[in-house]
Amino acid sequence: MEMKLTVQTISEGLGGASVIQITDYAHITQKVEIMTQRLDSPGKMTFVCLEEGKIAIPEGSAVECSVDGIKMFKGFVMAIERTKDGETTYTAYDQLRYLKANASYAFKDMSLSQIIQQIALDFGLVTGKLADTGYVFPCLIKGNEGCLDIIFDALTQTIIQTGKIFLFYDDAGTLTLAEAKELFHYTVLGDNSLATNYTYNRNIDADTYNRIKLVKKNEETGRTDTYTHEDTDNIKKWGLLQYYDEVDKNLNDAQVDEMCSLYLKYYNRVLQTLTIEAVGVPSIRAGSIVPIQIAGIDGLVSSRLLLAEKVTHHFDGDNHTMSIEVKSFDHLGGEMIV
């Protein structure tokens, strides 16, 4: 395994000129951890060095990490912690961290890629490939909300509306919107193939709903119109699990009813989560679609494609392992998407 971990620091030189210094920390770094999540969070990297004297890397310094030629992370140092013995832990986040700032927007007839482009431009962030999702928001109004929340809310709605899984992430320095099938991996994880341990969980306690109730203000009548779709069989089995939300008043009845139906299709299922501890594969990140085969779990006796929700890579010396949390996406078409 060949790792490169470069840090770019900027200091003031003679005459006030900026001096840029790039240093490779791979040979003095004791541990590195890189974590990505499919939704709601920026990519994060921590690395530990044993230092003497003052802290060597100031806040805001750019950090890049690649393994065996694969770019895994690019971000900026945001937090520093040091022990009495000089063990210094640096924490860096990618560009998505800057989208935690609040703002207000009114988007009209814009796609998700256009929304991302507009917000990135406002915050001076670098964009890369932004896929055309095929879905346009008639009107999307957000007031004093986190920009990351705005984008991921629009992403979730786009997934539901299109039936396609799209990913928004920082691809080692460029904000990217892509279909998950572009991150398909052929490497099978599971029995006799890289996996060393696993934990399997099933629940209807989070993000599972068998009744969808959407409401819309009706300016003509002064009342609130209600749209409801439900699965009576699952209500009998699980009890009533209701999702409630107010939608844009500019949507027509057919659009809201279709949204209600799609939400029920998306959320009306048992949420299954599998966390696998395995030998590290540098190219696997959150959003990757990975073949999994584990004989001890129903439905995974034969190889099955699952979606990586969270991936954490651990580097300790020459040892590279990863923890990968995967979920089923059959409710969105499963293998047909790939």
C-alpha cells in the first residue's frame, strides 16, 4: 500500500508575500481515518502525528490523501487536538462543510444540478460533474436553512420523483452529482471475500412509514387540502407510522397525489442495515453499490447488490481496514437501477 498525505500551509514571507509550502505527512502519520456518508454530512478525515514544539499545521490548511493512486480525500483542517505527549490529531472536512451555513433561496423551474451550481457559486466552492437528473422543481422555497440541508432535501425529493439514486458528494476537491450506478463495484464482500465480521439489523423505528399525509394551503378556499396514501395491511402489522409534511402551494392536485404515492413506495418497508468490517478497498466510498454475499443472512445467501450508506477507512501503519454500512434499495428498483 502506497499512501500520499500532503498538507499545504500558507505563511507570510518577506514583504508580506504569501509563502506556500507543501509537505508530505504520510511517513510521519501514525493513524488516518476517512469517513464518508451518503446523506447530510461532509466527508471527514482525521490523522494523528507525534509532534514536538508548536502545532505545525494551522487551521484552514488544505489536506489531500491518496492510496495506491486513488484520490480518497481533499479538504481543510478545521480542528486540532494535542495530548501531553505531543500526539496531535488533525481533523479536516471536505467542501460540504462550508454548506452548513444558513441562507434563503427561491428556486423556480430549476433542476438539482442547477440548484447546486447556484449555491456553490454563492459560496465560492468548486464544482465538477453535475448530472442531469431529468427532474425540475416547479418551485422550491427555503428560508434561513442550512445550504447542505437544502441540497439534500432536494436530492431526496429528486430520488423519489425519478426512482433513480443520485449522489451528492465532494470528489476529492470538486462537488459532484452522479448516479449511484457510476460507483458500482465488482468486488464481492462477504463469506471468504475480504469481510472479517458483520452486524445485521432490521427495524421499523426510523424512516419507515405506512401512511403518508401531505397538506397544501388552498388560497381560494382559505382551507388546507389533505392528501393521504396508506398501506392498511402494514398498519395492521406494525401499527400506524405516519409521515406528515406541508408541500408547496404551487403544486397542483395531481403532482401532490403522485408525490404522496411515491413517498409511500419509498418509506413503506422494513429498514435493513448491515455493517461489515473488511479489508480496505480504497475506491469504495459512501454511495457505492457493492455486491454482498453472506450465507448467515436471509436474502444474502446469493450475491446481492447493496447501497453503501456510510464508509469509514482505517489506516494504521501498513494495515488498511474499512467499516461499511450497507442498506437494501429494492424499494427504488434494486438491481434494475444498475
